[in-house]
Amino acid sequence: MILTVTLNAALDVTYRVPTLAPGTEHRVEPGGTRAGGKGVNVARVLHALGHDTLVTGFAGGDTGRAIRAELDTAGIREALVDVDAPARRTVTIVSTEDGVATAFNEPGPRVSVEDWTRFVATYHSLATRAAVVVLAGSLPPGLPDHAYAQLIGATATPAILDTAGRPLVAGLAAHPRVVKPNAGELAAATGIDDPPAAARWLRERGAGAVVASLGPAGLLAVTGDGTWRVPCPEPVHGNPTGAGDACVAALAIGLAAGTPWPERLADAVALSAAAVAGPLAGDVDLDTYRRLAPRVEVLDAHADR
Amino acid sequence: MILTVTLNAALDVTYRVPTLAPGTEHRVEPGGTRAGGKGVNVARVLHALGHDTLVTGFAGGDTGRAIRAELDTAGIREALVDVDAPARRTVTIVSTEDGVATAFNEPGPRVSVEDWTRFVATYHSLATRAAVVVLAGSLPPGLPDHAYAQLIGATATPAILDTAGRPLVAGLAAHPRVVKPNAGELAAATGIDDPPAAARWLRERGAGAVVASLGPAGLLAVTGDGTWRVPCPEPVHGNPTGAGDACVAALAIGLAAGTPWPERLADAVALSAAAVAGPLAGDVDLDTYRRLAPRVEVLDAHADR
């Protein structure tokens, strides 16, 4: 089982309008409400691929109840911890004429010391039964930067950390097996503009491997087994939201199975592209995945060093 | 007790941003979630003025639960009927730099025949105990245009109808004591551009009185006791959302008390202005109300005919 942790789970509301016209009233259809947050999105991809997954994190209030109900409907198992403060909501307006997304993101509930203590106990019992743990997304207000480090260090289960800023840097102390920043997060966390140098900086501070998603340029992986660049075999058009989460899902599957890095990375690139091609943000197009996976070339980039 | 009926109650989510920039991500603070829908807003104003009020209508699902919880927190009594389909959500983005509001409104739940039958029974027992009934807002999908007419005709309790289009015209058959269209609704329902002529058209088809809100021009009232124009004594700046609902609240209080029309209309104009000046959409600024009420001039407009 792959456990995904979403400390700042969200109820994602998506509205489609022909075009967003500030200052006007838009009639919108309901139905675009889904459980979200990076870890939840990773679990959705794992579930779509038939992998055993379990979602945990915080989900309080009416929004938390709606998050759990939607996961239940989708058939995704969850062990979210109920807290008093309601889970955050995100609202995204997608303009169907040009595909442009406009987002409104709440910061999330304030987590108390009691909530956290209760969560750590739940997490410990779940993580010890997991093959891999994925910790993803921002921390809700009230949690210290080292919250992810505390969770990663609580068990020997291999961990993938996908977060940004200080929680990413603080998390390195607990030796996550893999961290997966995107280009902006990599530069912001390290203060280094050169991706290979920034990735090495993260490894020197405790990351087992760094897989950086560089958008259309594909992945850069700096690992103990080698350094690779993995471009996407063809340009894919669609919604890039969720591509990073699909990448993490592939990395988690590869880590759980012990797949060699080049194969793992090829899968991650193909699955990211499948997320871009997916009909809804967070969905993967399995045809795109199966078509691209055998065509991805993994390029040895050791010389870049 | 004044009963307010909101067949299409909503969970209103309001986010404040400095300026709405399409295609970008906005960090927003939560906390702007309130029960909404015109009848709910009328009840909120009545409650703020210390009047006994009761909210009914439909409120299903998680959104319905959140609507009831918010009313409970606000101290507003409710007898909303729970249904399977979740209540609609509205999202409004207010740009704090220029006050411009951008709204995204869902159509509402599909009401079944069983839901409607159950509601009519509840309504009957509540309306017979009410001094005045206010029926306000759009009809949710699934209800026929004559839904309001059916409710108004079910009891002898005097009714105020604040809706638009075909539900407004169909409602006239049941002889509401007052209808309160705005300028656009008045013209759209009647096909007549001249407000006094359009108001007379509505009276001829069954409305006891027509009070049309003409925005900054104030009110036009065509009643069996006379015709009046009631301008606002001074320009008021703020958010016009909710001004119509405050107007209806004043008309309901006046109808329940049997206040003469001129006094009732002066109160309605002052309370509408107080809603424009209110800190949040739907709130009334009681200082503005008390300051303006004695200064409103009610102009005999019988000659307009």
C-alpha cells in the first residue's frame, strides 16, 4: 500500500465559463467539486492505475466531510483525521475559450497541537504498514517547518517529499528517499539557479535523490545511481495542473517496486504527459500514458556535473 | 413572525482580492461563507432590526448543512427542508481596489415532486402562523413557474413576492399583496419600458401593489392607495448587493404592522441605503438607516399616470 499524506487537503471547486469577465455575473454549472491537495491527487492517479493507496491528512468541518464523501464516491480509501477547523476550499475558474485558469486558494485550517499529536499517532500506525509514503503539498497554518521531517523520521518507510520552501529544506534532515521540486521550487529553496547544482545542494543536505520537473523540458534526476535528463518524446497539449502529482505517483510506484531509475523516470515522464492530456485537472489519460511510456528516452547527464 | 421563503437557498462564498487578474493564482482568506439567497438575506435584515423571523425553503447536502449551521451561528431561526440534492453555491470575488464584484452562480438543486410535496406541507403549517410571508429569489430547476402562486394561494397570509420573469408573472394569479421588481425585472416581465405603465400592468394581473426599485433613483410605488416616487435623500456609496432585500424587509415590516404606504416607503428607501452602506453584502448599517429615515421625502406621483 502507498500512503499519501495531505496535511492541507482541499475541497476543489472548478467552474467553467466561456470567458472570465471581471465585474459581471456568470451562470455556472455545479458538479466540479473534488477532493484535492497534492497528496490526494497522487492517490487519485495511483488508484486510476490500480494501485493500493490510502489517503491521510486533516479534513475538518463541512468541507472536510465533502472531501471524504467525494473520495468515497471515487473509491479511494481514506483515513483522514477530523479536526474542528474546516478544510480549505479552492475555487478555480477555467475559461473554456482559451483554457486559462484563474485560482483562488484559501490558506487552510489552523492546526492545533492536539490535532497534530493525534495525527502523528494515526500516521505512525498507517506508515508502518505502507510500502512507500508520499508527503505532498503545503503545510496548513500552525504547523512548524519541520512537520514533514517529524513524519518522515517517525518510521523507516521510504518517503517521497513533494513540497516547497522551508518545509522542503527542513524535511531533508529526515532523509526522504526522493524529493520532487519543480524548477521554480528548486531555485527558491536552494537559492541556486542552475538545476543540477541546486539538486546536488538538496542531496548534500539529506535527499536520497532529487527529481526536478522542468515543465516541457521534462525531468532532471540526480540520484545515487546516476544523473539523467528525461525529455518528453512529443509535445502534449492540455492542462499542466496535476502533471507534477502524476510524476510523484510514478516515482512512488517505482520506489515501492524497486524499479531501476531509468525505467522509473521514463514512467514518470509518460504519466506526467498523460496528466496534461487528461480531461480534467488531476485525471490521467491512460491511452497517452501507454503510447508514450515505451518511447521515452532517458539520457545520461553525468557529464553535466 | 415574518416567514421568508428561499426555494433556492445558497451557500455564498465571498473572496476579497486586491484586483482580479485572470490567469493567475490568488491567495485568499477564508471566512466569507454565509447562507444566502434573497429570502435568507431578507431574514438577516429583519433579524438585525430585532424582528421575529423564520427562514424556510430547501437546503440539501453538505452545502445545505453549512447554510443551516451559519444561520444557527447568526441566531436566525430556520425550518429549511432537507433534500437529497445539495444546495447551490455562489462564489463572488470582490476586488478591494475598485469594489467591483465578479460572481459565479450555480443554478441550484433539481427539486423532485416528493421534495415539493413535502415542502408545501411544511410551508402551509408555517405560513398559517406568520403575519407576512416573503417569497424571494429564483426557482430551483424542476419547479414549475406557478410554484410561488401555489404557495401564495395555500394560505390567507399576506404575501410579498420578489422574483423575476415567468415565476413573477405566474405568481400574480395568486394575488400577492406586494411585488418588488427592480427596473430590469419590471421591463423584462412586462415587456414595457415605462416603469409606471409596467407597474400598472402587474397590478392589472393581480399584484396588490408594485414597488419597483430603480437603483439610485429610489422607489416607484403603485398601490391601491396612491402612486409615489421616493428618491434617496443623499447618494450612498458602497455595495448595492442586498439593497433590494433590505427594501423587501422594510416592506414586510410595514405590511405586518399596517403602516401607511408613505411611511413604509420612506423606511424602505432608508433601509436600502443602509444596505448599500453596510460593511458586507447583506448587512445593513443601522446608523445610516436611522440617519436617513426621517429625511426621506415621499413624492406623490399620481400625476405620472
